[in-house]
Amino acid sequence: MEILIIIALIVAGLILFLIEVFLVPGITIAGIASACSLLYAIYYAFSGMGMQAGFITLGCTAAGIIGITVWVMRSKTVDRLSLKKELDFRPEPLKGLDIRVGDRGTSATRLTLIGNAEINGHLIEVQSADGFIDEGTSIEVTRIGNNTVYVKRAGN
């Protein structure tokens, strides 16, 4: 009966370890419960069944954690869960775009102070100097400063 309790604690601890490491980010109840379950299984084996059983339980627990980690890494599970999008941040977003004051374009998104607009064939982030501007409205560049393009509604 004692062996069954130890096996159940180890299996529960390993399942909770799997959930904690690969499904739920951060330290959560699953991680704490996993650690408690595994540590109690080791403690119970040492105190109830002796030194030999305790070391066997400790080895099985360590092998289980290493085995689960290796299995998940080789099964490409992490690759399927990982983010594959590349960031296209540029420290100088206006470099090489040849945008000047007076250029005209169209707002690509609703400019609620900041949004995207197409100017000279380039989609860039702009800031409205004229309040809210709806999507598809003709705009004009009024000023360029600190890598920010300021626009207003274009006067016909």
C-alpha cells in the first residue's frame, strides 16, 4: 500500500510538472502542487520505508522530470507553442522614406491621435495634429520631428 501511495504521488507530481512547465506560464498552483507532491513522495519513502526506498524514489523522481523534459523537447511540442513572428522594429523608422512637410496621403486606420497612414506609398505610424481622423481620410504632413510624422486633414 505504501508503494502505491508513493507511485500515485510521483505520477501526480510529474503530471503537474508537465502542466506547469509547458502549459501554464509562471509559478502557479500546478507548480507548487507538483513540488509538494514530489517532495512528499520522497519524504514518505524515506520515513516510511527506509533509506534504500527513499533513494530509489529520489532517483525515479529525478529520472521522471528529466525524461518528461527530454520527451517534450524532442516531440517538437515547444516548437508548435512558440511564437514565430519576427519583430520589424527600426530605431529610425523614417530613414530612407523621403517624406516631407506638405506631402499628402490617406489614413489607413482611424487616427485617434496615433495611427497608421499611407504617405508616398509607405505605410507609417503618424500622429494627428488635428484631433480624431477617420480611416480613409485625405491627410497632409504638417511637421516631422523626433521620428514622428504629424498630420492633419488635407484641405481640398
